[in-house]
Amino acid sequence: MKFNRSIVLKRRPRGIPALEDFELRTASLRPLEEAEILLEHLFLSIDPAIRGWMADKKSYLPPIALGEPIRSGTLSRIAESRDPRFPVGTLVQAIAAWEERSIVRGEAIMGEIKRIPGIPLAAHLSVLGGNGLTAYFGLFEIGRPQPGETVVITAAAGGVGMVASQLAKIHGARVIGIAGGEEKKRFLLEDLGLDCAIDYKNEDVNAALKAAAPRGIDVFFDSVGGELLEIGLARLALRGRIVLCGAISQIHEETPPAGPRNYVQLLAKRGRMEGFVTLDYAKRYDEARAILADHIRSGALVHRDEIVSGLEHTPQHFLRLFDGSHRGKLMVQLQPSGEEIDDNDRS
Amino acid sequence: MKFNRSIVLKRRPRGIPALEDFELRTASLRPLEEAEILLEHLFLSIDPAIRGWMADKKSYLPPIALGEPIRSGTLSRIAESRDPRFPVGTLVQAIAAWEERSIVRGEAIMGEIKRIPGIPLAAHLSVLGGNGLTAYFGLFEIGRPQPGETVVITAAAGGVGMVASQLAKIHGARVIGIAGGEEKKRFLLEDLGLDCAIDYKNEDVNAALKAAAPRGIDVFFDSVGGELLEIGLARLALRGRIVLCGAISQIHEETPPAGPRNYVQLLAKRGRMEGFVTLDYAKRYDEARAILADHIRSGALVHRDEIVSGLEHTPQHFLRLFDGSHRGKLMVQLQPSGEEIDDNDRS
């Protein structure tokens, strides 16, 4: 009999999550039913969206139930399958959970991973995975920058932000990245080659944006919310667009804080503020991945992943999302094939 | 020599404007310079936007300067002209001021009024003027309702709201109007024929909307802001659109109040919140007016104007915008041709 280790939601976090909100659980794995698929996870994707799913709030996906494994993007191998559309051995990107193996149905599988030579497998979950796809569709479908326009990206050193910044740059926009700390600022300027970077921890963002974008912001790609969003609205150019990608500044709040008090800027500026959910573009993932892969191969799009090994380290790695210490994408690597435990070993 | 009476901005209002913010001034009228036009106003348009222009804030038009006449939409006759594009005698709609006559340049003229038989002249400034055009372009260019969708209009008994409500209804949408008081509610249901009306002064708007639109709001046409906008966001349907037409609930605030705390609803709902300025659609005014006129003639679009006579009553009539007492469009009628004063009469 196979065992499976999972990180489950032990209690709902209040504010910033703590290690005590999670629990490592070992359970036996039941046999598959008709139309089910067994995934063995190779990488878990650590994303801010997970914090949203941990709250008891309705969103585009239901909240994670107490005692259930933490929902997560994964890069997985199909180990068993009772759905003929998904053959054993296929590598896929899925919405599964922080565990070694998950039993899912076909709708959880976001697409086959056609491994691109010369690109590390993990990158298929970051720059070629949810982060890259979110950056791609948010920027081009919602923000729609024109060459020569000014694009501002918040959380620009994060998993989505670093891709969005570079895509905007490749597209011919002037790109200003906002991130916290000298080190991240250097990363944006030197490693990503952005036109300008603002360290929100040590600079007056409004003044810096006024100087860097005197004619205003055409596209404000926002994953942060709060005060940064208000500054973005205040400095929006005529017909500017605000891409709502996330609101990590308020993701921990039980009751959301006051909204952008200057939202009426959208009126005089003929502005647009629009949200999106990457899953809606599933039919176009392959198109976007092909473009992203081209940019990686040409060297125009660089990426940076921070990977730790071992399921048990997942909660700690997740908490790094909220302490401002990471650059690029956080992932956990698993070796499920080494984890098979014989029932007899347990007694 | 001709004299001209104007209502000027004596002091900037704090909060809700008061009569003391205005002053009636009489001055002589200077001769026209090259490219100037003298307008004699027949009707002044009383709109919430004027309150915005009275504040010392940058917007899509500069603030009204202290001591200057109050900027306003007008329905006017060209009395003299040194711009050959605008011949004497033409009736026009213009952005001029609360005064008997204004000297303007061509860019102040929003279009010739081609009087439509059977429709009162004043209606060319309301349902066929700025209000009707704002309702038309806001609804169809920004909100884009589909037949069968649910459209919610705030300030539905106001000059813009009553037109937007009826246009949405004619277009085949289910229309819910929000207004204050039993009398306005009756007006929305009986006179405008809306599907549902909510009296925000006496009803729980969120509960009423939940009952009236259980599948959510597809288009929220908002002229109010504040708490009503938060309810609109909360009850937005998937891919819902919020048309930002105004924010009369906060138009008097020096510092804008907290914004919609649930703006992140736009994210999960893939929603869009977008502002617009009617002036941007100037090239399409004739197209919109022809459609509006057809609906008036067919009886599908009813309108209601509240008109007083005499420039001196303008400030008082304007204040009615903010006490909730009016239904439909407020206007002031002038008789400039009777106001010529000979210089000798003055001495």
C-alpha cells in the first residue's frame, strides 16, 4: 500500500501565516476511481494566491477546507490514470496540493509540459508556468502597452513581476519596476535591464515616479495594492490602464482596508482598472509558452527561481513570500519516487 | 454699450455649496476679437460636474478661477461672430458660463442644435444634450450591456440616470434603478417603467440587490460612489463592468474619503471599472442625438426637466442637486434679448 505525505491547513491564519497554521500528515493512498488521475509531484509552486485560498472567503476558487492539503500549482508526472485523455508518464502542470501525490480529475490539469531543451524543468513551472502566463496575459490582454508607453510594475522582483517587466521591455515600452530594498533595485536594473527601478522601502515612490514618468503611467501592473495603487492612480496618464494582478499588501487582512481613495482619477483620466484570472486563458497557454520560450532562448528574458528540496520545508519557504527576502519564483522540489513506503515498514 | 450679468465664484465651497459662494456681477461687454463668438444663452445646464470644477483641483478641465463666472453647459444663440465657421443666428450647445452672454472661441461650441420638431427646445440641452449624451456613451461604450443582462443605475432619477436607465431598458436589459425616497422610486417604476427600483434611504440596498439580481450585476452605472459603489462591486457578476460616471457622494469632500475597500472584487470577478468623459465622443454626438430623438418620438424615452427662469435664481436651483429634491434635469431659462441696457440708463 502506498502512503502519501501532505501539508494540510491546520488553522486559518490571522494576518501573516505562521508555521503553526500547517501540519504534515501521512495517510494511505486510496485506489483511483473512474476518470481519476494520480499525480506524482516533482515541483510545488509557491504563490501569493495560496494565502488568499487559505482565508474563509469566496473567490474564483473555493477556500481550502480545514484539515485539507494546501492547494497549489504543481509540476507533476502522471503515475496512474483512469482518464484516457491523460496517459501515464506525461509531465503536466496542474492545480493540486502540497503533497507528494494527488488524486485529481482532468479539469485540474492545466496542460501538458512539453519540455523545452536547454530550459530547466523547474522553469516550466515558473517563467513558463503560472507566473509567466499570468504576466503574459495580464500585460498583453489587460494592460495592452504600446511601444514607447510607460509601464510600471509593482513587486517587480517577484515571480510574476520579473516576467511582466521584461515582457514589457521586449515589447518596446519604458519600464519602471518597484520593489523593496537596495538589493532588489540592483537586480531590476542590472539583471533585468529595466529603465528605472524604485526602492519603495527607502524612496518616496510618488516623487520618484513623477520624476521618472513626467507624462504619467500608461500601464500600471499591480500585485501589491494599498498605497502603491493609490500612487499609481494619482500618476495615471490619460487613458491609462491598471492591471489588477493581486493585492499582496492586504492579503492577510480579515476585513479589507480602505480602498484607493482616489479611484475617481479613473473618471477624469478616462482610466480603466481591470482584473483577470489566468485560468481563463487556458486555451492560449501553448501560444504564450512558445513566445516565452523564444525570449528565454534568445536571452531577452531571464528568470530566477529559488528552490528548496523536501515537502517538509514547504511552509517555511512559503512564509518567505511575505518577509520580502525572495527574488523571483519560490518552488519546492520533491522526489516522490523515493517515497514509497511498504505497509509492513510502518508497523 | 451692452452690459452682461454673470454669476461668479466668490469663494470656493467647503462641503456642500452655499448661496454665499456665488455673487451676481454686472459688467460691460467688450467688443469681440478675431475668431471670437458672442453667445446669448437661452438655457443654462445645472450639473453635478460644476461642483467639481468649483474645487481647486486638477481635472479634465481646469478649476473655475475665483471671481470668474461659473462654467456651465449652455444652449445659446450666436449673437455675433468673428469665426466664419459659426454664423450669427445659429443655435448651439456650448461650454460657457452662468451669465447672460459669453464671449467664447470655437472650441467651446459642442455642436449646432438642429431643432427636432415636437421636442421642446430645453430638451435639446437635457435628454438630447450633455445628459443624454453622457448616458448614451457611458452605457454603450463603457458598460456595453447585452440584451438580457442586468444593469443597475445609481442616481437613476437624475438627469443622466433617467436616460441611462431607459436606454438600457430599450436595449433589452433588465434594469434596476437606485434613488432616494418613495416618490422617486414610484417615478422609476411607473414613469420610466424600470424592472425594479430601490429606495436607498429606506431599504437595505445590498439585500434588495441580492434579491433582485441573484446572478449578479453585469453593468453598474455609477454616479454616486461611496457605499453604493462598494455594494455594486460586491454584487458584480463575472466579467461585470462598472461605469464611472460620477461620484456625487464625495464631490464635496476636500480630501476624498476611503475608496471602495472591496476593489479586489474586480480581480476574482474579472471585472472592469472604467471612467469616461463625454467630450471625447464629440464626433459622434449627431449619431447619438438622432437615436435619442427617435426614442423620444416613439415614446420609449421619456424625460423630465425642472426649469426656473432668471439668472439670479441659478445658484439656488444648483443647490437642489445636493438636497435630493429634484427628479430629472435642472435648467435655468434666460431671456438675454430683453436685457440690453443702454449706457445712458445707468448714469
